[in-house]
Amino acid sequence: METKVLQPTEAALAEAAELLRAGRLVAFPTETVYGLGADALNADAVRAIFAAKGRPADNPLIVHIWDRSQLDALCEPTETALRLMDRFWPGPLTVLCRKKQAVPEVVTAGLDTVGMRMPSHPVARAMLKAAGVPVAAPSANLSTRPSPTTAAHVLEDMDGRIPLILDGGACDYGVESTVLDASGTVPVILRPGAVTREMVAGLVGACEVADSVMRPLKEGEVAPSPGMRHRHYAPKGRLTIYRGSAEAVAQAIRQAYDAEENAVILALDAHIPMYGSRRTLSMGATLLDAAHHLFAGLREADHRGYTRLLAEAVSEEAVGLAVMNRMARAAAFDVEDV
Ligand code: TXA
Ligand code: MG
């Protein structure tokens, strides 16, 4: 099939809406990463998402809406969930809610909760509104690849597999939404994102982070968020993360680099001079920059054919926790404390 990439004009949005209502797949920009959408109420359409991505069927999808009036037919949010939606929607927060019958099992991989998200990206909102149906959408990458933050990344993975990609430019945040379980008294972050623990706690008093966020699951352990179980975000080259003081990290990375043929260093701007003339890819200046550059940087390293990636750890505060959660997985937990 031919995959069209269109600027989000009125006509393109109408075409996207038409495709979605007909049970076809459309990739679209959000403020986090690009999504691969299908009508969430059409089980066959949702199955096509799993096929296009090569995604394991036990990994549930997030359902995207543009208006709160859509919630009622789909799920039963708790009081806490509603407060979080009031404060952080539209935006990069997914709230798990008890699902209603209308949501097909294939969307939630048989779980009794459904992840609900209202994106803030104007193209996503316009498309969701035009489609008029809730849209199930994972990140629009092939399973195991870094999430796409530009339309070109989506095309790289999905060319020939889907009819349409809406091109909304580069995504602002660059890491996927925060996935939050708000079913108990204290909300729990299952996947960190740009809505941080500090922000959630500031609103509702307390917020926990699932301890599987920064470590591999143990043999036989049940993942609170099934996606955390699978290999993820992987570049083609082997990635190692170095954590410690800036000087110790730079020293360890220089040493590792000099022992390799074809390595590249992922570093914050302020540290790049410490690597002299060695090849570097910038992670930007701030934690938000690091989030924005992370997946694009991993894909860029692949394009340039680097076989060894050496990355500086970032602080695990605020959105840094999301960056480190993704980096640690991309590195298959090869994180060295120096
Ligand atoms: O920012 C985002 O969330 C992007 C954009 C497109 O909205 N979407 C996204 O979807 O990242 P995906 O499928 O790549 O990641 C969804 C994560 C997975 O780790 C999945 O296991 C988890 O959310 N998840 C979804 N529904 C869940 C549920 N009912 N219970 C627990 N975890 C759930
Ligand atoms: Mg994903």
C-alpha cells in the first residue's frame, strides 16, 4: 500500500477522519510522540495496529479523546482521576480508569482498566474531533524501535503498512505520556513522562512511582504496565549509560570511546567540551531538551551507522525520570555507576 504523508490541512484532516471511521490506520502527531491511531470501538481496526507494529497482543493501547463528554461511554474514572484530568488535560497524562463494556478487549489486552488520554496537540485534537470516534493509539514505531518524534521517523517504520501520516512537525516533549494508576488513594506512576511525580503530588498530596520504572522486571514478575516488560526503544548500536559526577562520567566515557572503532557520545551541551574532538550527539541543555532529543538522537545514531553509543545519565528529577526510564530500557539496563 502507498503511504501518504500530508500536511494537516482541512482536506487532509477530513481524509484522516474518513479513514479512521472506515477502520483504517492513521499516524498523527501529539505533543509527546507520534501515534498510530484506529477507531477504538472497532476491534478489527485495533487488531490492524498490532499487526502494523508487530506489537505483542498482551500490551494494551491508550484511548485518545478530544472532549470530556466522550469519557462516560468508555470508562468509570475515580474522583482522583477526575481531578487529575481537570488539572492536566489536555496534555501528556494518561489516566487508567475502569473500562466499560463498549471498549473492546483487544484495546486493553484483556485488562479491566483502560488508559485514557486527551492530547493537547492541535492536529491531534482536530483529527479526533473530525473523526468523532475515540482513537486507540500506541506510539507509531515498529515494536522495539525508538518512538517517532517526526513524520519522517514514522515513515521510516511504517512505509507501506499504513495509508496516511499527518505531518505536524517535531513533537514538543519527545517522550511518551505519563501513565498513572489513579484507582487507589495514592496515585502511582507506571510510566514517567512530562507530567511528573512532583506535579501530581502538588495537586493531590502524594504520588508514588512504581519501582519497576528504573529496574528490569524479575523473572516471572507481573508488570504493572505490560509495556514495561517488553524490549523497547532500542537503537541498532549497543548503548551504555554512565551515571555519576560529570567528571567521573566524562572520564569513563572517554576511556570507553577510545577503546572502540565506531562509537558516539550522547552528552548534555555543557559537557561536550570535555570530550574534545570525539564524535558527540547533543542532548541539549536542559532535562526538557534531553527528552525532546532522546529518541531522535537514537535514530540519528543508527542512520550514521554507529555501533556503540555511550550516553551520560541525566538527573532523575522531574522529566529527567522519564528520560532515564527510556534510556535505561534502550540500553537493556546497561547502566554503569562511576
Ligand atoms: O504519549 C503517549 O502516551 C503516546 C501517544 C501516541 O499518545 N502513546 C503511547 O502508547 O506511548 P504506547 O502504546 O506506545 O504505550 C502505552 C503504555 C504501554 O506501556 C502500555 O503497557 C501502558 O501504556 N498501558 C496502556 N493501557 C494500560 C492499562 N490499562 N494498564 C496498564 N498499562 C497500560
Ligand atoms: Mg510505544
